[in-house]
Amino acid sequence: MKIQVNGEGRTANAGVTVAELLRELDIRPDRVAVEVNTEVLNRQEFERRGLHEGDHVEIISFIGGGAGECGDLSIGRL
């Protein structure tokens, strides 16, 4: 089936879960937020949420760092 991941077309097996997709992409689920068709998912949903033909998946990473006392927080698409 065809899905979109961060705006790029991708082929995936029918019924693949968000967790399986993250494993395929070598992405740690504890370091990202995932949105499917504009719905932000709870991490507990990653194992249960199956993807379907035409789904749009956005994977957002949170990156900390910087020289400040509390550091800087950046948000970026993977």
C-alpha cells in the first residue's frame, strides 16, 4: 500500500502499525511524536494503530541542547 511519511511517498505492507513503521525507519518511539491524518497519537497507540492506504504520517522529533542553563528545544521532522 502507499502512504505518505513526512511528505514523501512510501510503500508499506498492508496493516503495518505505527510502531512497526518506526522500527523499519530505525526511529526510537520514545523520542518522537507521531501524527496520522492530522491526529496526534499517544505513544500507547503506536503498537495498535494500523496504517491504511493513503494515510499521511508525520514524525516529529524533539532535539534538546544548547549552551543555556535549561538548553534549547528544537522541533523537526525526521
